[in-house]
Amino acid sequence: MSCHNPEEDEVTPVKVMDIPIDAEGTFVERKNRFLGIVDIHGEDSKVHVRDPGRLEELLYPGNRVLLAKASRPNRKTSWDLIAARYEDEWVLVNSGFHPQIARWVLENEKIDPFGITDGWQGEKKLGDSRIDFFNDTEVCELWVEVKGCTLAMGGRALFPDAPTTRGTRHVRELINAVEEGHRAGLLILVFRSSAECFSPYEERDPDFAAAFREAVDAGVEVRPIRFSYEKGRLYYNGKLTVC
């Protein structure tokens, strides 16, 4: 096992995991960051929105959405929002699946973008933050933060779609890790199949974009991975470059 950067080989799209749905509905409104109203079979129902982004191009009145029944009984919302329609595709909009998807990427020797497939630890403190994944090998320490991306325009996957001071802080922690002699990476989970490359969305959050550029210059490894969601299944659709 080593800490080299793997080559960007093309990989045939492959199933990542099942994310089954129980209903299709029509989005009515977003009450707040975590709560939405969806018309399910003619009845307005409260649904849990598990994505901190604005999702304006996905969660608007009249758009079609996919839902799963809540696994815990007696919850305030009996449904979880899973995906929303955009043109001819379904876009996964539930960040609760991100850790499992990211671990699948990191531990898959055919896809892993960092060259290390075992020994991953989750949620480890770095500076003033908790970083999603950490790997302490005989060769080096490797810190990896995961971000989910649901927005794309003109072939560019864009993050964030809302200002994120937390995300900016995470990027700066990764820069510090590199400056201290460690490896650090940003794993971007892109859920738009039309995306051809990834870019920070400077118009939406200039602070994050500035930190992102500093991170690239410092040697933080940015690895965008593209996925698609079809018929209750998530598929890996290849690696992207930075625009």
C-alpha cells in the first residue's frame, strides 16, 4: 500500500447501492431548511429535506420528487425526500447517503481516487473541524472531506449552491494539513449526469471559491466523482476534472 495518486482510468458505469423509493409526489413548498410539503396521492404531507443547499432548480412548486417512508416510527415527518426531477433525470438530494457512497468510492480498488482502499476511519477531528475520513498509513496521513453537488450549469458541476462557512472552514483545515506535511483531499460527489467538470460556484460563495483555489495551489487533491440515480439505484458514472 502506498500514498501515490492513481491514474484517472475510465471505468464502466457500475451500481453503487440500492436507494429504494415508496412514492412519487409533487413538490408544494419548502417550509424551512429541513421541512418540505409534498403532494403524495392527492394529500399534502410533511417530508424531511436532508440537504442544506438551496436546491432552487430542484425543489420548486410543481416539480416531481421521489420519497421513502421514514424508518423510525412516531417521527414528526413520515417521509424522506430522496430525489427530484431535473429535465430527463432524477437527482439525488439526500445527504444522508453521502457517507456510505463516499466509503464505497474510497474502498473500491477500481475507483478509489486516492490510491488507498483500506484503513479508513470516519469523522476525525482536525483543527476546529471534524473531517469526514482519515487514513493513517505507514507512509503518510490522508484527510478527505466529502461534499455533495446537485447543481450543474453549462456542463459544469457547481458547489456550493448556498453560502457555506462550514465548508470554507473545512477546506482551510485541509490546506493546513498539507502545509504540515500530510495529504488532504476533497471528494466531490456529483449527482448530475450532464456535468463534464467541477468548479466552485464563485457567484454564490466567493469565500469558498477563494479557499478552493488556495487549496488546489497548496496541493489539496480535488476528486470529483459523477453519479446517476435511476429506478431506485445509484450508479457510478466516472471521474471528472476540475474546470
